[in-house]
Amino acid sequence: MTSTSDDEFQDFMAARWLALVRTAYLLTGSHHSAEDLAQSALARAFVKWHRVRDSNDPTAYLRQIMIRCHADQFRRSRVREWLTAHLPDTAAPCHEISRDQREALMQALGQLPARQRTAVVLHFFEDMTHAQVATALGTRESTVRSQVSRALAKLRQDGLLADLAGRTALRALSSSAPIRLTGKDGR
């Protein structure tokens, strides 16, 4: 790569780092795993930078790389990791939902199967359409709608989000309104 390409990649990476880590956190449930996943995706994007840069939507290309990295890691893991309500590092307080609400939401997301969780995260938290999620996951739009519908039904049926005051997150999930899980500084 030339220094111009390096500079372009650095600018691209810096502009998308926080959003990439946020999405990775929602996929993995762990801040450390999220940073590892984001770094892995950026490493793969760096190797293919000429393709990423020349694509119609470099951000979507990077997101798809990250989803595939996550799927690869998920397939390789022999021991299933369980998400807990107590993370070793606490994020900065979010002004939109409380820490308890955030923990309940993360616990609820952790109970969903991987495909449903990925579809929910991309659709509701990344504010992607069903078609965009289908493209990112390499599946049909009807499959994405089915995964999202089943995930919402599971969340409602199991009462996993009942701890949330006024059932804020469940209403938001069912109405497609995006929920911010991070503070304004991206943590």
C-alpha cells in the first residue's frame, strides 16, 4: 500500500471505530471481545483496502467483514460463553437508558440464538432495513424477517425484558425505534 492508501484507511478507521465497536459489543456481549472483533474486521479490511474503498458502500463492506469474523469466531469456539449481568469493566453511564436497563437488555440479547441476535442487533440497533440485513448476512430478506419476528416473540414470551421500567426496550424493539446503549462519548 502507498502512504496515501494508508492515510485513507486510517481516516476511514478513525471515523468508524466507535460505531464498529458498539455493533461488535451488541454481537458479542463483551467489551473486550467487541474490541477484538472490531480489530479483526479492520485487519481484514486493511488487507483488502482497495476493494473496500472502491465498493459502493465501504461501511457496509466493513460491517459484512465484521459479521463474518464474528461468525468464524462463533464456529471455532468449542466452549460456549455465557453472558453475565456483571461485566468486569463498566461502560460510561448512558443518558438514554439506565445501567439496569442496559444489563437487562444485554442479558435478553444473550439468550437469543446467534442468528436471531445478529438480525435483531443489525435491524434495530444499526437501524438497517431487512434487505440490508439480508445482504450483510448473505441470506434472504424473508429469513431475516422470520429471525427478527422469532426473536421478538421469544423476548416477549420469556419475559426477558420485563425488568425494564415501563418495558421501554421491548416497546422500542417492537416499534423499530433505535436504542442507544452507549453514552455520547461512545462507551
